[in-house]
Amino acid sequence: MNAPVATASATTRPAIFIDRDGTLIEDVPYNADPQRVRFTREAIEGLMLLQAYGYALVVVTNQPGVGLGLFDDAALDTLHAHMRAQLAEHGIELAGIYACVHRPGAGCGCRKPEPGLLLRAAADLDLALERSWMIGDILDDVEAGCAAGCRTVLLDVGNETVWRDSPRRRPTLRARTLFEAARELIVHSQAQPQAASRPATGASPRVRTAPPLTIDPVVA
Ligand SMILES: [Mg+2]
Ligand SMILES: [Zn+2]
């Protein structure tokens, strides 16, 4: 393999953009109660694997409940702080949580399937979109990821019901859980574990050790 010629790509990180409701946590419509937050099956394992491979983990979520007046920004922040604290118990750190709080039809550029949240995160966090992925449970997530220049995984768990088709709404991969999505996209990207990619902040040591993944030819 040749050494990378561009220095820009060496300073930018690939990200995994993760939809929140129905992908990271169970979908409870318009929920603002932290006590009702439940991570989806294998979500924790999936995030641990992705983090070990050096991906920045960024949640991108439509929260029209704010724009509709059902709950406010503060309630949303409280729920997200709770979510972050629960993930931190597993040594998982989110690089960001980006929410569109506008009503459907408000014409904003951030409500998925628009790519605004991903583009803003990429600018804020210096992310390499062409090496990044979007994972979500409906085709609007796929379209947002595709529009931002990322590859995509559809969590095929029955939450998409309309299946409106267009070239941008065809996922690169499909999976049943976040862990399966993580495993598949790592193989597809030929990504390598990034054992030393995280600063030693006293986080749980398990985050610095890539889980065994025998499907990677270098690891195997
Ligand atoms: Mg969703
Ligand atoms: Zn918006």
C-alpha cells in the first residue's frame, strides 16, 4: 500500500452518524422522560466496536416534538445527558448529538432526509464524510446519509413502512442490529482497529482494546 498523499484526510476522522429513535434507543414517540430510555438490542456492543475502530460517534435525530411544543430544549438536553451518562458506563463517548427541533414542513435544511445535521457535525468536528456512514431505521436516514456523501446502513427492523424509492434511498448495507451494522460496515470499509486513537482520559480500559474480529484479514 502506498503512503497517503493528502494530509487533509489524515487529520479528519470518519464518523458513524446514528439515528436515535428506533436505532440507538427504542422508539417511544415524543418521549422526553429519561427513565423511558432503553437502548436497542446490541446497540452498546455496536458502539463499542465502532469506537474501537476509531470512528467518531455522532447522533443525528429529528425531534419535532420541540417545534410542536410538546417538550422544550431543556427536556431534550436532560434526556441526552442521561443517555450520554449511560453510554459512559460502557466507556462509550459520543462526539456529538445533533437534533433538528423543527416541525415537519417548516422548510429547514436539517430535518432528515435533508443532510443538514450531518454537514454541521462534519464542519464542527472535522469529519471525513466520504469515509463516514449513516445508520438508521428508515429510508429518510439513508437519504440524509447519501446526500451528505456517506455510505449507509438500513436497520431493517420493520420501522420503514412506506419504502418510497429513489437512488439516494438505497442503503449500502442492511443489518438487524447496531452490532451487526458495525461488523458489516467495518468489513466493507476494510477498517483497522485504532487501539491508540483515544486519549487516555481514565475511561474504561476496554474501550482501548478492539474486540476480536476474526473477519478482518489483518487481525485474523
Ligand atoms: Mg428512527
Ligand atoms: Zn431542522
